[in-house]
Amino acid sequence: MFKPKTIPLVMLAMVTMISTTAFAQRALPDPTGATAVQRDVNQQTRIEEGLKSGQLTTREAAGLERKEARIDHMEANALKDGKLTPAEQARINRQQNKVSRDIYAEKHDAQTGNPNSASSQRMQADVQRNVNQEQRIRNGLKDGSLSKEEAARLERGQARESRLQARAGADGHVGAAEQRHVQRTENRQSRKIFNERHDQ
């Protein structure tokens, strides 16, 4: 049984614990830009999963890639001066939230794709490369092997990749020649990421 004097102390401890938990769950600013790039990884992963499950058609995935390209372009512009201001971060976050809702809507509408079709398989492979390359950029920002200016240039390259994928799948079909064109761009981007992370 608590003594009258200990009750206020117990209540104070409980209030402190609750407020600390609430603070920990609140998103904190990330001046490195790694959080924004992690959102790119997450959203590209959701697109790939939608293609693999048949929840997304090739055309739907292409439309989402066009929107992802816009986000990559916003990130490139925000990071190019070596700073990510709270206002820039908030703008990127709003756009990512909008695209997140679009991914959900496209995955839960009546349209379904054939994940085993050659076209879907090609789009799946290209989106998986996006996931991998965004993850490498995010890791570079986190471990300091990439500056924000370098990440800006790489995000501009990611925007180019996503636009190419969007064009390739806009008609609902990604052909072998279209994929080869996308893969050449992805290979160049992969080398750039490696070089930027391993320079002085």
C-alpha cells in the first residue's frame, strides 16, 4: 500500500514515462536526408511487392514510377546545396505521403496484373534495382561515405531511371529492348553510386 507522500511521486514517474514514450514515437528532423531516401526504399519495395502479388499491373507500376521520379527530383534539388531544411523535408514528406496513398489505392483497386508475364517480370527486376540503389544511397548518407551534394546527384540519376521505367511501362507492356535500355541506365547509375561512395 502506498503512503500518501509516495502517490505524487508515482504519478510523476508515470507522467514522465508516458511523455518520454510519446516523444520517442514523434518523427525527428533528419538533416542527413537518409530518412527521406529510406522512404524511397520502402515505397519502391511496395511497388515491387504489388507487381509480384498481381495487385499492380505493369501500367499501374509505371504510373507510380513516374511519381517516384518526381520525389527523387525534389530530393535532388533539396540536397544539392548540402543542406536539407525543415521546410524542404516537410515538402518531400508531403509528396511521399501522397504517393504512399496512391500506391495503396492502386494495389487495392479492381485491376490485377499477371506477375508471371514477361512484361511484369521485367518491371519487377527494374523496380528491384531501384530498391537496391536507393538503399545504397541511404547507407552512404548514414555512414558518411556520401555527402548530401553527392546524394543529390545520385537522386537525379534515380529520377532518370524511374522516368525511363515509367515510359517503358506506360502502354502496359515492357519489351525486351525497353528493358535493355533501362538496364544500361541502371548499370551506369550503379557505377556512379560505387564511385561516389569510394572517392576521397
